[in-house]
Amino acid sequence: MATDAKANRPFRLALIQMGGVTADKTSNLAHARDLIHKAVNPQSGEKPGVVVLPECFNSPYGHVHFPKYAESVGFKKGETYDVSNSSSDSVKMLSQAAKDCGVWLIGGSIPEKGEDGNLYNTATIYNPRGELVAIHRKIHLFDIDIPGKITFKESTTLTGGSELTHVDTDYGRIGVGICYDVRFPELAMIAARKGCIAMIYPGAFNLTTGPLHWELLQRARAVDNQIYVSMCSPARDMTAGYHAWGHSTVVDPMGAVIATTEHDEDIVYADIDPQKIAETRAGIPVTTQRRFDVYKDVADF
Ligand SMILES: NC(=O)CCC(=O)C(=O)O
């Protein structure tokens, strides 16, 4: 198990279950900015250290919309990215909001036009100085067909990313995935073994799979890996083309749901305590009982 993550510290996590995403990108960005400011000024309680927006917060969700809303992010791994020169209105807004509010910001996801000309579903992540420190391109595209219920094919216009994302924050290392990525247990398992204290997924499940799988998948990823797991959804809008499940949730390392909501616009807060990970692993020591000598193919990462 990797040990080179920064020292872990407790923090408050805020999930913005944003509503009112329309065809007007400018108004979506303004609303997201207002909600970030609202999230860091809760009526009571401590300021959150990490704030999360949902999947596809600046555009309607659907493959026909991605080409029209796509922006060039321009981030190159390992390089300092000058956000002030960015051509992306979304990146500029998110960077400024993270800086103004002094928080780590997992900026949901946006349709991104990559340097290779492909389109990606991309999360951009900022430190409290407003610097863009990482991006995550959704690896597993949401291509499903449940006859009579839901057919969705992100790959019509999007390309899947090919890198895992682990961000060293002031509170510890955090893994990031996007929505359908949660169905692939390898992401959370590798993140936990690389020292992540949490996996956070901006996401937008639907009314068919949401009731069955949204919470189940988060609890499964948490219990298997003894880390915090959280998903941040948009609010549900029955007038939109895609009906999101909502229920933004935080699950602790024992698999307990410690914060959640229904489907309207809301901000969900939870306290993340690395000590809870240590206690869980001491009590149920699966992290040291693994038998990679028996299933060694899985250990090759
Ligand atoms: N936006 C998505 O990736 C949706 C994933 C989803 O609904 C699922 O069931 O998986």
C-alpha cells in the first residue's frame, strides 16, 4: 500500500446538488458560482474544506449537447496552468470561485474539447488559490440500453479518458471519478491502495438505475476499500431531457450513509475524519489480510 500521501486531516465536505441547469451556459455558470459561495457560508457549522459540483453542470446532459458546449481546458499534467489565459469561461469561473472562497473545488464536470480534437466529459479540480491542479476525464462512458427504460450513448460524441486521478489536497489524497466510473471497482481499489482517503464522483444517475444502484455502489466501494465515498448529483428537472436521480450522498468507511438528500436543489454537508478509516481498518483488517499471492493478476498495478 502506498504511503507517500500528505498527512491526513479532518475536513467538512460540501456537495452542491445544483438545480436549474438550462440551455443558457452563462446562467448555469452564474448559478454554480452563487451556490459555491452559499456552500462556504452555511448558516451554522464550520466552513467546508472541499466543495463538489455535479456532473455536466454547465450544459444540458445528452450527447447532442456536448459538441456545442465543449470548451478547451488546456491543462497539461505536471505543468502549472495559467487559468487567467484560459479560453474556458467555466474554468475561469471555477478558479475564481475556489480562490474567493478559499476552498478545494471539484468542479463537477463539463464537456471538454481536448487538444487531440476529441470531446471528453471532464472534471476540473482547483486548490484554494484558484490554481487548476488536476483534471479527470471520465474513463468509462455511459453507454447503456435497458429496453423500455433508458438508452443512453455518451460515446456518440465523447471519448473515454485513460488516466486515474488522485489529488493531494491539504486534507489528504482524494480520488476522483465521474458517475459511470463508480461501476468499475478497480478505480476505488487502486485509489485506496495509493493512499486516498476518499473517492468523489460527480454523477447523474437516472430514475431507472438510481433507486437500485446509486447508494448500493457507493456503499460497496466504501466497504470494500474502507474509505469515504461520495457522489454529487444535479437536482431533478422533469422538464429536462435527462431526469437525474439526485440523492447526493456521503458514505463512511464502514459503509454507513452519513449524509444524503432527496432530489431537489440542496447542499449536503458531511464531516470526513481520517481517524474513522484507521479505526475501521484496525477492527476489520482486510487491508492487511489480502492474499495477492492467490489473486496476483489484480495486484499488477
Ligand atoms: N452519467 C452517468 O454516467 C450515468 C450513470 C448511470 O446512471 C448508471 O446507471 O450507471
